[in-house]
Amino acid sequence: MAIELTPLPLPASADPSKFVDFGREVIGVNPGDLTPEQFAEIYEALYKHSALLFRNVTLTPEQQYALTKAFDPEAESYGHGNNKTQSTNESILHPDLKTIPRVPQVQLIGNGIVTNHEGLATAALKHPSHKTFHKTVVSEEDESKGYTRFYRWHIDAALYDYNPPRVTTLYGITVPKGDSQTVRYDDGTGDELRVPLGTTAFISGKTIFEILPPELKSLAVRTSVRYAPHPYVWMSRARAMPTGLGIENEGLELPVEELPEWEQSKVETLPMLWKNPVTKGLHFQVHPCGAQELIVKALPEGASRQGALYPDGAHIKDLGQIRALLYKMQRPAIAPSLVYPHDWREKDLVLFHNRGVFHTVVGAFKPDQVRAFHQCNLAASDVPVGPTEEDVAKWA
Ligand SMILES: [Fe+2]
């Protein structure tokens, strides 16, 4: 039977014209047991459509690891290094991840008490809450009315020492039922988005780039981002914006001498735009929380200087300036009409192009709402490729 790809069902909030290529359900194939020919089709589809959904899947941790690794056969360790998040206690990712002992590249994530699970006697899981991360929080009264927030818009990436994973696989094993919730942006826009309980929300990095005005496209194609050493430790005392998109600029980052030991050679400097290896499109992929410096190249010869930002290039180190600029570039793309909130069913497997999308945990569960998911991504064997000379000539 041939592999069939059908568009994902979009919520009424979404603008279908912005999701023409984004997201497909894959029918007629077992993702745990693909032939090389079938995998080649899935590989193409993932890079073309950014997120693939398989329903009613039975998948062992070994199969999930094998599927994830097929996208990057030379990759070995989990995206943050195996057991790395456990040993770095200060990291803000520490409480969210439990490793499957048999397959340490696969993490158990979710909410509530899970027992006898793949070699884990008991795992106490906690769905990340905006209340432990944002500077301001939704009041308990509003929370009881179903209001919530995006937790943290991100790319799965250590952003230090390990290359950003190409693909993340998320497998929903136990999915609690419950009322939908309303994400409030709380940034003065009045934006709200109705979402299924415990959704994972996605936006396209390609859309982020496409909807930028020309002067910001020119800036994006010329800019690289330098991330802080041990970014998740660096930001551990800082608090996030109410949209979950970046950090409030309050000077709460750890000073360099308080960070765990680090080496300059492991600090990552990545292009702002990452080139899709199949479509050759450009995806705006900046993790706003960890960005510490922006390095802007001068306009190429012959480019118009009219209205150009930093026409002679710049090395921006002021966090306030960096964050304001990134927010201006990324905020339009989390508008309610541009968000795909996945409505999880048990046995859903979602694969997403981690170098082409952003995603976030959303909402809040009660302690007795048990959720168990397996997540896998692998620190990539290569660094993301930035814009080509032709791209710079076209957009700068
Ligand atoms: Fe993630």
C-alpha cells in the first residue's frame, strides 16, 4: 500500500493559507518498521511539511530511537547529551525529563505518577508550568476559568557543545481527557487562542521569515546568533515574557563566573536562518532565551542601503537590544492564526523538523491528570547550514 499524506485538521483559529505546506498525517505505513524506500518518502515529507502525524501507533523505545536516528545515522546521544540534564542540576530542563533506562536517548515526559514504565519503577512527572518560568502568571481565579499560557517557545537544542537535533519524535502513550483551555498572550494585544488540554503548539520557522518586512529579512539573512555558555543554567534565574517567547530583560542571568565550567570552543554561533536540506527554503531558527550576542554582516556589495538596518554590520552585545529585536522579528509569527495546536490522542506519533519549527508546551494539568509521552531527539552530526551567497544577494 502506498504511503498517503493528508493535511492535518486545522482549528478554526488557523489561517489555512499559511498552512498549505505545513503538517501532514501519514497513512498506510508502520513508522516502527519502515523499509528503506518508505523511510526515503517519510524523510522527504518531513522536510517538506515540517510535522508528520501517525495515528494508532505501537512503538517501543528502541523503535522510536531507530526512527529518530534514521534521520541522522551518525548521531549518537540525546539532544542535550545522555543523562546530561540529570547531572546539571541547575539547568531549567532538569525536572522535565526522565530517561528510559534501556534506551537513554528516549525520555519519558508528562504529568503525574507513572509506575512500572519501561524499567522505571515510579516516575513523578510534572508538566512544565508557565508559573515557574514567566515573570507574571495567570491568577488562580483565571486559571480555574480555563486561562493559561504558552510555556516556552523553543527549538530542542542544548545550544552549547551539542548540535541542534534535526528531528524530534513525540509519542503520546497516556493522554488525559479534559476541557480545552484558552491561551492568553497577556502582552497588551488581547490575543487569545483556544487550545485542547495539554496541546503541543507549533509554528513554522519558514513563516517567521516569510512574514518579516524587507528590512528585517535583510537583517536576518546577514545575522548570526551567539548563545550563552550553558544557556539553560545561564538563564535559570531569569523570567520569561508572558507569551513564552524569550526572557524579560532584568539582568538576572548568571554571571559568567557562576556558570559550570565551560570552554569557548563549545560556545555555539549559529546563523539566524537555517536552510532546509530538501526544499532549500530558509527557516528563522533562533532560540530567543539563550541568545547572548548578534553578529551582523555588512550589506553585500551592490545592495541598497535605503532603510537597511546595520548596513555596515554590527556586533550587538546589549541583551536588551538583542531581545527587543528578536521579539520584534518573532512575535508576529505566534499570532493565533499562525499556531498549530496539536490535539493529542493516545498512540499519536508526531515527528517534527526541529530545525524548521518552534514548539511549546501549553496549559496546565491537575496532579491526577496522568500524561505519559516518549520524546526522542539526537544531537546532530552536523551544524545547521545558513543562507547561501545567492540567498544573501536575494534578500539583503
Ligand atoms: Fe521541546
